[in-house]
Amino acid sequence: MQNMLTIISNALCRITGRNVLLIDLSEYVNLTSPAAPALATTQRQPPKPPPGARVVVSRSFADFTPQATFDIKKCDLHRLEDGPPLKAELTRDQGLQYYRTMQTVRRMELKADQLYKQKIIRGFCHLYDGQEACAAGIEAAITPSDHLITAYRAHGYTFTRGVAIKEILAELTGRKGGVAKGKGGSMHMYAPHFYGGNGIVGAQVPLGAGIALACQYQGNNQICVTLYGDGAANQGQLFESFNMAALWKLPCIFICENNKYGMGTSVERASASTDYYKRGDYIPGIRVDGMDVLCVREATKFAADHCRSGKGPIIMELQTYRYHGHSMSDPGVSYRTREEIQEVRSKSDPISMLKERMLSHNMASVEEFKEIDIEIRKEVEDAAQFATSDPEPPLEELCNHIFYNSPPLEVRGTHPWAKLKSIS
């Protein structure tokens, strides 16, 4: 064992450039049963590391539980006899991936908050921290070839759909290296099979129904996840979309991210009925704990299977919570108390919930989570450095990329140097 630790230690020294001392804890701690008090004083103590050395505890992957099953909250159902399961299986690799995804979104949003307050990000900026389980859970239940469209709180989904952190932050700062070349900003980011954030309240819902119609027309077994908020749930265009989707049995999951507040208004003050999962009336619906990534994943799998089997659309209501205000111009504490926000953070935080589950079932170690956190912090800091040093797009590119192919012969206002003509 000692020879093996020496080999590993030398290898780590070459990789990191630092002294690394690996300690085999099995020599000092009985892992199967507590040591007797009488023997405690006679056990050897581990050697003290030399100055400047970094101690890494030797622990095999075999020490961790590879898979566990967890109880999840029962979903409320509308026009359904059976709903998502009450138990969810989680592998160690899945858990670490979900944790990394949610923690990355959290750190990215906190960095966006900082850059906005420094006036490096300007204009609109709607942050997603607190709602990370929604994006991570949905993405875990669908395929990359499925489609997704959302409202203006879009940074989390932009990341889960495959866009790099530096491209997201560079878009927020209006730089050339942004995902939309610095011309879209917070609300207008796009990726393959991701049709962006959309600034007009609820306007993305009929677009999502249209994407689902294309999936049905092409017969490719794909679905469209169409997201909107509780504030948009009262828009008339939603009900028009519901009607057409139900008539044509479109493979569309309509998801209301109910974060309890619209633009400075609680849901109780804005909606006569807050049962958003029943709003489709004739469309089946489920209400889900949106703070639990496993609950969201299982519910989305259930909804996706419903759509792919030809049964038509389904509505999901994710009960979640945003820590920031509606946007960066909203302090978020004039219509709710700081104590309320803190209580949600302490009792229902999606990242803490997953972390505690994994630790309690010996699926990971505290040190492992700390290492992931350190990696994510560095990645976000490097992305912020890029987003503040990358040049802004040149003026001559201002009106480029309006059309995918050749534009019509003459389109008013699309050429930067054309004189506008008034036709009356």
C-alpha cells in the first residue's frame, strides 16, 4: 500500500507542481467498527506533512455508493389517472453532474449580478438563481435533439442547452464573442434546438406550439418544451395555443415556472386561480416540486413519454422560487420579506437538497463537492475575464445576421447607411 501511495504522490507532484502527501487512513482508522477506547491512545498518528505540502486523503471510488433510490414528493394531477413515480433512482455520476450544472448556473448568475452592479452589463437582466433544479431536471429528462423555448429568464437554459459560460457572459456584456455576437443581450440567446429567451410576455408559447407542429409534421419523434412564467399564465395567447395543441395533439410540454411572484406582484394578487397546472382545462396537467431536481426529472420524463406516445400536449407547473427580484431593476424585497427569501434558502435550496441527499447516502464526500465548487468558481472567473476584455462588435456588423439567407430586394431600415424613405 505504501509503495502505491508513493507512486500516486509522485505522479500528482508532476501534474500539479506541488508537494502532495497521500495518507492511507486504513493504517490509523478502523473503517468497520469504532476503535476501543483503550486502544485509542496506542494507535499510531499520521505523520505531519512537510511545510507547503497539500494533504489529499486516499479514497477509492469503491468506497462510495454507486446508486441510491430516493422518495420524492407526489405530484398533483389533473385529468390523469396515474402520474410520475414516487421514487427516483440516482447514480453517483448523475448526482455529481446535476450538482455541477446547478452550481455552475448559480455562480454564473451571481457573477452577472456583480457585473450588472458594476455597470458592465446594461439593459435588461433577469437572473435564474434559485430555480436551477428546473433547468437541470428538464434537461436530464429530454434529449439534445428535442426542442426548448423559454421566456426572458433564459441564462440557465442557455447553459443546459450547451452554450459555454464565457459566451453567455460575453453576450450579457455585449461583446463580439457572445453567443448572439453581442447583439442579443440577456433575453435573446440561441443554440441548436434552443429558440432562445423571448422578451414579449407569453409570446414564446405559440412559437413553441409551432415547433411542436413541425415535429409532428416531420414525424421525428421529437418534442418541444415550451416554458413561461406565472405572470404570463394569464395571457390570452396561451389559451389559443392550448386549444390548437389539443385539437392537433401536438407533442408539446407546456411548463409554467411558478416562482410565486410576477413583476412585483404575488400570484395570489394576479390570478383568480393559482392552479396553473389545471389552466389547460381539457389538457392533462401535473403540479411538481420545482425545487427538487429529481422530482422535476421524473415529471418531465413522464410528460415526454405522454407526448411521444401521441396523446397530445400536457401542462406542467413547477413550483419554484427566485432569489433575486424580477429583474436587476427590482430589489425584490418591497413585496416580500428578506426573511421569506432566507427561509427558502435554508429549507428548500435545490443545490443544498441534492448535496445533502448524496452525502447522507455516502454517494460523495464533502471534499469532492469543495473541489467541484473551486473548479466552477475558476471557470466562471475566467469567463468573466473574457466577457470584460473581448471587443464589442464593430459598427459595420450592426445590421448583419437579420436574414438566414439572401434578403428580399429592399427591406426598409436593414442597411446601416440607407436613407429611410417615408411612403404614404
